[in-house]
Amino acid sequence: MKTIIIALATLVTVLAMADHHKETPAAKTEAPSPLRHIVCLKFKEDASPAQIKNIEKEFAALKGKIDTITGLEWGTNVSPEDRAKGFTHCFVVSFKDMAGLKVYGPHDAHQAFVKILKPILDDVFVFDFVAR
């Protein structure tokens, strides 16, 4: 009886170790991390509220015009810390990967948007990162 218990314990240990070294299906099929494109805008002092509202509308509309955009969120600064340095708007554009961002930059819809933005833009801050 004692021999059977020792044999079973050994078998369980060996099976557990073998299972521990197997690659999980999730690891094999894990998708690449998405890429985030952060764009913060600071408008010229003479930019009208109507012009700024149009920029909000046109930037948000890019998601429906450029297939590689997987998500787009935006908002205006609400931080009580007073460290925004005049930047009022932040847009977070998501892509599946860097290839998606490379399509976005020269895309006709993006270039048309840039043309309407530039005349009222004082400064822009852009930061791209791979999400973790």
C-alpha cells in the first residue's frame, strides 16, 4: 500500500511539472499590444469657439474615415493642477499596431484635417506608445 501511495505521489508530481512547462494557448495566440497616439492641442488666442468646435467634430470624425483607427477618445482639460501649459484638448487615437499609425499620418482624411487645424493651432504635443 505504501508503495502505491509513493508511486501515485511521484506520478502526480511528474505530471504537474510536465504541465507547468507547457506553453499556454493564450501565449501562442496573444495579439500584439495596441498603439496609442496622443495628441494634445493648444489653440491660438484668436481661435473662435466655433472654429474649435469644428476641430473637435472633424478630429472625432477621423475614426469613420481611416480604417486603421480602432478607437478614438477625446476631451478637454479638467485638471485642477494648472499644469496644462495652455493645452486644452487631448485626443487618444488607438491603432492595432505601428502599421496602422503609418497609414494614418499620410492618409488624405488626416491631411485634410491638418489643413483646417493649422491656421488656429498655437502648439501641439504628440506622444505615441505601445500599450501595456
